[in-house]
Amino acid sequence: MAHESFTISDHDTTARHPKTVIKTATGSSSGSVPAEGDVIITMHDYAFFPNIYSATATFVGNCTSNIDDTIGRFGVANLGSSSCSYVVRWRYITASNNPQIWVVRDATSEIIGIWQADDPPHADDPFKEVPIRCFDKDRNPIGIPHYIEVPSFYDEFLATLKEGLPEIKKRYSIREHNVRPKRLPQNVIFGKLIKK
């Protein structure tokens, strides 16, 4: 049987599913790594390798003991004696546009980390794992993770997120909700991101 040949214009139709109709989205995380501490970041099952920026922190691995897991995870460790900031951005293949936002704050309500992406990291259970976790030098978890509802100013928030955590802290704060979504883990608080 002979192979049928197509020109680019013949192939570039939605019926033939060219790469131009593949849906992709970008995820990102930014925050502060405590002195001699680290931050673990969870990406997506269909994520490409991220762009990682930090002036002084070190990229580390070994973030899960499940050898069959394919979800991208990595850590950013701070070996210095004072906190440092980081910004991570990645692209991934997606099937929807349902933004998810997670925020981590410390005991004084100071925002220490933010994670966002257009799909949950786990398709069957979006609350299976908190996408970002902060640890001190002794590997004790620090900070309180919040699952944040999607704000009406989401695009504006994403633009601010690209500017880094200092700008986020200037412009936004967290307000806690009394009602918790079903299946939300006990160590996660449901909140709302609001403009200051």
C-alpha cells in the first residue's frame, strides 16, 4: 500500500491534530528558601524540564521514594546562613484551563512561597499532595499551605508572579475561608487571594 503524502497546508487542520492544536500551559513557583533549609516543588505528569533561577540556592533531587511515579519533582536547597529567593517556571501539556493556586505562609502570615499551574498536579485527586513544601535545616516542615480559589484577577496575578515573591507580597494577601472543600487534607487551609 502506497503512503499518501500531504503538504503542510493539508496536514495543518484540526481534524489531523497537528502540533499547533496541542494545548500547553506554563506553571511556576516562587518563594524564599530559609537559611540552611530547602523547598520541594511538584510539577506535572506531562511537564518539561523547568527554568530554575536562584542567585545562591542549589538544585537538588531525591524528592520521592516512589520509583513508578512520573510527576516532576525537585528541591531547591539553601546552604547559606541567610534566606534567599527563587523563581521556577516550566511548560507542560494540558487538557484544560483550570488554574490552581497554592500559597505557603509562615506563623506570622508572611507569604513564603507561591505555586500556580493551569491544571492540578494529580488528575484523580488534586489534593493528593501539596505542590510546594518548605523545610528548615533539620527537615522540619515550616509554613502553612493554603489552597486558593481562582481569583478574578488571575492574569494580573500571573504577571506579578513572574516579577517574583517580593512583588506578590506587596500586592496580595490571604484571607481564610470558614468552609473547606471536600477531600482537603487537614494540613491545608482553604483561602482566598485578595488585593491589598
